[in-house]
Amino acid sequence: MAKAVFAETKPDTTRAPQSAPPGMVWISGGEFSMGAQDPPGMDDVGMKATLDSRPIHRVYVDGFFMDKTDVTNAEFAKFVKATGYVTVAERKPRAEDFPGAPPENLVAGSVVFAPPDHPVPLNDYFQWWTYIAGANWCHPYGPKSDIKGKDKYPVVHVAYEDVLAYAKWAGKRLPTEAEWEFAARGGLTGKPFVWGDEFRPNGKWMANTHQGHFPDKDTGVDGYVGIAPVAQFPANGYGLYDMAGNVWQWTSDWYRPDYYAQLANQGGVARNPQGPDSAYDPSEPNQPKKVHRGGSYLCTDQYCSRYMVGTRGKGEVSTGTNHLGFRCIMTMDEWRAQQHKLNGATTSPNGNRTPGQSAAQGQSM
């Protein structure tokens, strides 16, 4: 594989807005080289993590606001209380969606990391993942667990339609894969990590990842065994927390391993790419998958290494897990529209303010 080459990141010089939505920061947008840098040490696990993140290609994204952190349990609970929403994991699977499945297997639940008590071969992830009946966002390890005292933890066990529903209610949307990576890089060019060149600069832990022997022993040397509350590690250059490790994050792009090659073959700079028109994963060609980004508390140089910025994950759209969450973005126009609604006015097509609806009327709930 040829060594990755990155050209300079060129942030948009448009003046930043004077205000931002609560809990969000302005990401300037601009032009950058998208894709994964070679891992320090060129280790085999890290190199494999870059295979679907090449070739490096130039991309431009417009500016946007992004949540400083992953959506938390407290924030998701407000959404559920306001709307009565029921997540995919809380619904009983339909027999027509799983032809041939025994009726006793059609129970609501979700996929949970269940570490074995001894070392296992790493070629079979069923050794450490299991489907638990009754597991969902408010019972992350099964019906006997809960999220009391965990308001600031990222919400997990959310399928793709769940995060879309939350984003619509909040007046936001999910980031594209390109928007997510531009934000994660924090203005840096071609670094392997969102904070720079070294995994632990001056011996400091910069993200919640897996220490010890994977998957059977997480020693928690970084301060956490398993998932951590949001914003426990330093923010990146844009003020975003946990853009590496802790929990994976959904993006709006369909997953294809050849998508970067498609963009590169078009030449020039891809402007605001929206991802391919359809999903394709050669290992599971019939499963519709979206791109995940950022890695999780389970990432380690023994198995995953996808805490490296630019690397890509993937997930079937109806499947949530207890290491997968999300964060949202909002455009400048969307923010202005919300401000006008809150002020009791809308903007007419000619730009003049006109008497408008109250904040509650016309809101997508």
C-alpha cells in the first residue's frame, strides 16, 4: 500500500456566527484531505483498519454547528418524554422481517458486549457479543440494569431510525461522513489521531479505549472500564469531545468500501459529498449498512484501532449496541429559522420579518 499523502487543510475564512445553539459549536467548513493516515508503527491491525479509508481524496464541506458531545441519556430521555417515542430495541421484532425465525426468538432486545472470562480467538466476534432480551437505551445491559445516575453518559442501543427521529425532533440532522471527519480533525492535517501524532502524548490518555487483553480483560488504566460519561477527555481543536473512543457515532452515509475510489476517480474536489446511493458490504451483501465513525471503548491495537481519525466503521441500520451512539449537526439556515420561530416570527421569501407562529406551532415533534 502506498504511503498516505495529505495536502493542507484549508478552513473556510467566512466569519464565524456570533451565537450558537445551546451545546453546539461552529465548525467553519473548508477543504481537506479525507481518509486515514498510516498508523504509528505501521502495525498490521492498524493498517487493516485503513483499507476502506483509501485513497486519500480532497473534499470541501460547508460550515455547520455540531453537538459538543454525543447525545446523552438525559437529552434522549427528554425526547422520549416529549414524544412517547419507542426505540427499535424496545419493539418486538416482526415475523415477516425475520422469515424462518422461531417465535421464541422474536423478543425485543439488543446486542450487548459480554466479555468472556478467558482469552478467545479474535476471528469470531460472537465470542464477545450477545443478544439480550430486554436490553435497550434505558436498560443497557438487560432488564435488571438501568441508567439511574448516568444522565451524562452517551445514549446507546439506538438504531438508525431512532437517531433520525431524535434529530428531527431537535431540529437538527446527522452529519455526513465528510462533515464528521472534517469536524473530528479539528483543523489538523493528516494526523492519525484527532489530537495529533502520538496516541498518548506525554503519557496522557486522550480517549476512552480498551486496555488490557481484548476482549476478556479491560484494565481501565485510562480511568474507565467500559463506557464513560461524555467529555471526560480533552476536546479537539474545534471544542468537540469524544471524537475518538467511548462510543461509535452514526453518520448519514451508506457504507461502501469502494466509495472513496469512486470520489477519487472523479478528480478535483468533492463538494459536500452525501455518500453513495446504496449500501454494499462484501462480507454481508444483503445487509443495508450506514457508516459509523470514531471508534469506541472497545477499540485496541490488538483488534480494531478505529480510534484513528479517518478510519471507518459500519452497522446494519436496525441494529443498536451498547457501544454505539450519535451526535447531531445544524446548518446556519436551520439555526436562524429556529431563532425566528422562538422570537415569534418567520422570515418571508424576500427576507423581511413577518408575524409568525409561536414556537410550538409547526414544530416537528
